[in-house]
Amino acid sequence: MTLHDVVALFASRDFWVNFLGNLGGALVGVWLAFWIERRRSRRDADRLYGHMLVSARSELAYLRPICVSIRDRLKAGGNATRESFRVPATMAVLISPMTHERGPYSLVMALTATTTYAESTADGFREAARTSEPLLSKRDQPAVESAFNVLRRSLQSSVDKLQEIIGIAIESMDVEIARLGVKTQPDAATQVVSERLRDILGRTE
């Protein structure tokens, strides 16, 4: 091919039509592949976020009846004992960047209130147990028994508020889980294990 032929080729309308068509097709292909990968990544992230919410919801759904059991025990005259209200799965959802990127602010507020109040309630039970243990042998004294009653009412109020806050958090997570289309129905084995654990942890000494 001579120089004249090359110049003629570049000056040809058909050359530029084919060149631009091929270039446009390549760019569209690259964009389409990028778009598909981005959608897949977003879908995978939404699925992970949804499963994290389901785990946290299960954790709180398990803790809520435990709170009710503790409250009922205190109402029946039970002593203050050290109780654990740890919610690691809920805390993991709260601190996850995905929650703040994808979740509504109402969900963040509900999770923040739950984790904060769960920790303060546990601290209250620990402090109550520490201060009341030396007085157990003096409960026959009216002043001591009166102090125990005040302490029990305070703890009952705290654990009652906690289970109500947990209810709000569960409702907020249910809305978000439904939006994501994640299934939350537990299987029969999960229900049986949950009921057995509740029974063991709800026993009084």
C-alpha cells in the first residue's frame, strides 16, 4: 500500500464510519460490563447487609423475652443478680459502613439506643448486685427490705424500658429487611434451640 493509498483510506468516509462504529461498540461493551459488575456488587452488598440485619434481629428477638423473664422475677421478689445484655450482632450492624450507607437514619437511631441502653442496664444490674450482696443477711430488717424493694423497682423499670426499645429496633429492622427482600423465617430446629435456651436462662436459683 502506497502513501497515496493510506491518505485515501483515512480520507474515506467509510473508514471513519467503520472506525467510529467499532470504537463506539467497544466503549458500549466496556460500559455495559462495568454496569453489570456494579449491579452485581451492589446486589451482593445488599444481600450481606440484609443477612447482618437478620442476625441482629434474631439476637434482639431472643433477648427481649429474657428481659421480660428478668422483670417478672424481680416483681416476684427475686434478688438483683449480674445479668448480661450484650448484643454483639446488633453492635456489628450499627458500626458497619453498609448500615450508614444503605439504612435510614431511623434505623441507626434505634440501634444506637438499643446498644447504649443495653450496656447501661447491664452496668446497673452489676452495681445493684455488688451493693446488695453484703446486705442479703440483713433482709429481715425493715429498712434493708425497703431498700431492696426500691432497688428492684428501679431495675424493673430499666429492663422494661430495654425490652420496649428492643421492640422499636426490631420494627425498624423488619421494615429494612422487607425492603431488601431477605427471608427471616426461622426453621424448626432454630425455634426449638431458642426455646430451650430461654428456658435455661430464665430459671431462678
